[in-house]
Amino acid sequence: MRKRLGFFVLNYLRFFAKLKIKRVKPLIVGVGGSSGKTSLANFIYLILGQRYKVKQSRGKNSETGIPLDILNLSAGDYSNLDWLKVLLKSPVKFLIGLDSYDVYIAEMGIDSPKEPKNMSYLLKIIRPEIAVLTNIAYEHSVYFDPLVLEEEDEQREERILKLTAEQELLLLTSVEDKGTVVLNIDDGYIKDAQQRIKAKKLTLSERDETADFFIEDVKNYVTEFVLVFKFEGEKYKIKIDNPLPKHFAYSFVSAIAVAKACGISVEESIGILENNFTLPPGRMSVFKGIKDTVVIDSSYNNATLTPILDLLNFVRQIGSQRRRIGIIGDMRELGTMSKPLHEEVARKMLQTLDVAILIGPLCQKYILPILKSNNFKVYSYLNFTSAKSTILDEVRPKDIVLVKGSQNTLFLERAVELLLENPKDKNKLCRRGEYWEKIREKSL
């Protein structure tokens, strides 16, 4: 009964969302990938918003999030009463909603290989005319595990990644020949899919000079990020007044490529990014902390490997003259991939940090033994509450403190808040509002 009711709700929302899109007739830009979707979508919004009227899904990337966003609805605290209100308001929002926009930027996230939590279902709601994938990596692997018959770890890993790629790549292969796709050809799965893509292709790479956008150089300083790339024989430079991990180079160039497909010049896009750069909360914000420390807030999520490895390298690069502390939480929903991926993070931490404060059972199980066996200074706790006093005691003047965490029960934005010099900065953190306050109260 419950399953049938959920099926009805999804189809009901999808029906009215599709009607709304049909009436508004926006150009749809789809943003997918295993990590960095929200930051990339935000950069695209910054550029396109200077010329067009743009609507952005802003993290609402699921089978319910996308239609709710299209209909300008919210499920509140997701109670049965709130869902009933959503159902009653959906036809009203379609019939009398007066909003209109030229472009709709939709983040499209997959949690499973099966409908409705996969890309094939999301493509039944919207069909992008421009599409971009950030990368393909292990994400929500626990939901792919049941479909993997291989028993050897290496074979299982390869199969899970292939299943993930099959779903993510549907975003690119579904775009019609009149559309455009932006391809990060440094990702092997994306590169290999080129022959199956009907749309016009704009490629980007740091390794292949024949790519349309060739990333030539990336430099990080304590106060700025500098990127140099080539396009159509011309060299361009972007300077952002915020240090950033290297993978942001791909995000900037991808956003510029999407804008180019929308008729905006490279020069104009660079100017907009330099003058209006912002990041979503919890995704690499830098704050002044207590004891004259620098706090790097990447507390929104910690579900994929590539970003955290890149972030650890970034901390080593900008903090070479300072002590580096990592407050690191579990990578969740990885299933059988949890052990090897956490162990890879542990090995990278040995190279990049001076002190680690681990939070969560997976870190305790898989990262702690490796750090301890290497005589690394490490503390480990199952939850944030247990770690609070250690965090305050261990932080010293001038430290660089990286906070990298997950959603669910960890909520490591609390660690960032604990370390802020200016308490008012807490309003810039992720997961604000009454709903999240109630959720945090239920966790330790």
C-alpha cells in the first residue's frame, strides 16, 4: 500500500512539473556527476543570470526535489500532512503560477541504478538541451551492491563503477543533436562515451591539448586561485580571491563552456566569475577561526573520494608553513567500497595533515588503524558531541583546520560553528533553519 502511494505521489508531481515546463518553455541545462554538481550549477547561474532570467534547482536534484522546485513547492518537514498539502497545491501552482524564466539549471543526482532514484527516471521529468557531467566516481555505492555478482574486491569495484557510469552517462547521451554537451575527457568513462553522443560536443582537459578547452596551469596561494586555459588558440586567465582545490578548475571551465553554448563569450564569463564568485554553504568556504586560525568549511558532504583527496592536497599546498588539522567524518553509503576508499583517504592524510580528529564509526574502523600504525597523531570519536572538547583543546594559534563531513548523523557544520571567531558567521554555514535545528538536536 505504501509503495503504491509513493508511486502515485511521484507520478502526480512529475505530471504537473512537466506541464509547467511545457508552459514556461525554458532552455534546460542539466548538471550531473558524482561530485561538485551544486558548485558548478552555481557558477553557471552566475554567468547566465547576467543576461537571462534563470531558475536554479539549488541542490534539489532528486525524483521529488526537481518537480517540487519546478512547481515552487516545499515539503516542509516531509510529514504526511506536508505531502498532502503539496498534492493539493500542485495543480494550483501549475494553473496560476505566474513565474517565467529563460533558463532552468537542474542538478540531476542519482542514488541508485533503479527507478525512481536513477538518471533514467529524472530524464522522464526534464530533458536537458545542454548537459554537463563533473565526473564519474563511487557514489551511493551501497545501493549498487545488490546488482554486483562478482566476489573479488577488484572486480566488484570495477562493476559498481560501470553501473554508476551507465546511469550518469544517460544525461549526455539523451541530449538531441541540436543540443550541446560539455565533456570532461580526463574522466575515462566520459571520454569513452563520445561516440554515443548525438549532440554537439565541447571538450575540456588538463592532459589533452586537442581539447576545446585546455587547462594549462592551476596555481593556489593563501589568498587567491589562478587558472590559465586555452580556447580556440587564445590564452585566458581567471583570478579568484579565494584559495580553492584544483578540481575547481574543471568547474570554472565547464561553466564557461556551458555559457559559450548559450552565446556568452569567454571574456564575459571570466569577468562575471571574477566579480561575482560565491560558493554554496559548506562547500569550501574559508573563515577566520578562534586563536587566529583558518577554518576551511567543506562540511556539507563527504560521500565521494576524489574531492576529499583533492582537498587534502590543497590543505598541504596552502598550509605548508602551518600546522594542519583535519576534522574528518565518514564517507557514507559506499557499501562494500567503504573499506578501500576510507583506507585510501587514510594514506593521503598521512601525507597531508599533522593531526586528525576522526568522527564516525567508518573512520574509526578503517582510517584509525592505518594512522595509529604509522604513529600519526589521531583522535577518534563516534559522534561530534564526544569530540567537542578535543577539538577545542587541540586547535592552536595559526593552525589551518579542515572540516570535511557528511550529512545524516554527523552534521560537522557544528565543528565549524564551534571554531568561528565571529559567531555571526554561523549564518553562512550549511543546513540552516528550524528544520535542520530539529534534526541536529536528535543527533549527538
